[in-house]
Amino acid sequence: MSILGIEITAPIAYFEEEKKAFNHFSIDLIMDTDLTRSARSGKLEDSIDYTDVFGTVKRVAESQYDLIEVFLDRLGTALMESFDGIERLHLSITKKAPQLGGKLQSVVLERFWSRETA
């Protein structure tokens, strides 16, 4: 299951100027999960409700973080703790148009989680 292109605006920044302006991010989640049970039952409770996943993203993004790395870690940890059906998670956070004194499209941070290594 993948949820791609979640757009958020958040005060995730190290420099004070960026914190005041907020930054724009795009989040991609690729979740390895067994969908067999929900496919057979046709019941949402047998799957991962992506509206709940989206709600978790929004909730975690409301906090203030100085580094994207901290946000990435907190979000991945929250998702793995909240949704037992996620076996592996690939999380990608894109900071759009970071202010670095020159033209730059984006900065992307990625991380992987797995229950097998937890």
C-alpha cells in the first residue's frame, strides 16, 4: 500500500527565518502489508485505513522540529507503532524549494523501517 504526495506546511526548520515562514513538504509512504485478509473479507477493519495513516502524518507534523531527520524518525516510529499491519515502511520526505541562498528544487530524506529488524 502506498500513499504518495501528502502535502503539508510545517515549521520544520533549523534557521529562525525558515521557522517564521514555514516550509512546504511532500511525504511518500510505501507500506509493505499483507492485504489478503481485507481482500477476502471486504472489510476496512481488516486493512490499514489510509485516512488514519493520513491523520497520523498530520498529527506528527504539527510539532516543531529543528531538523527534517527528527521529523522523519518521529513519523516513521509513530506509523510503525500505530499500525501493526505495516511489516516494512519506506518513508520519503521532500522539502520543497529550501532557502539555501541559491536556486534549489528540493531536498529529499528517506528511511526504511522493518519489523524483522526491530
